[in-house]
Amino acid sequence: MDGLADWTSSASALLALDIEQADIAEILELARNVKRAVTNPAAIVAVYLLGVAVGRGADPREAAARLADLTDRWSGATCDWRD
């Protein structure tokens, strides 16, 4: 098991989460794209929001796709996380 998969498995066990269906590559791609299109801290917020949505019953792939669509449509408006 590689380091990321091992850490993810350990963190999931620690939090009593069953993440067998999590697509780590999809989550990382979402974070990378948000970081590039919006701002670095927005990537963390996007992944958190994805987790909240999934925790509330949203389909993981659909929720990620919706966030990806928002990111693709982002007009380059500035985001200052210190506001």
C-alpha cells in the first residue's frame, strides 16, 4: 500500500469511516483544479464541502462533478481568504 492509501486507511479507521467507495484520485483532482482556478485555501474548503455533502447523503461523484463545474465556470474573481 502506498503512503497516501495507508494514511487514508488509517485516518478513516480512526474516524470510524467506511471509505471503500471514495475515489481518492477524483478528490485530489478536484482540489488541484480548485487551487488553480480559485485560490489555494479554496481547495481545502472544496474538499471539506464535498465531505459534508456526501455525509448528508449526496452521491460522491455527482457532488464532485458539481463542484468541478463551478470551478470550470469560475471567472477568475479574486478570493482573499483573509477577508
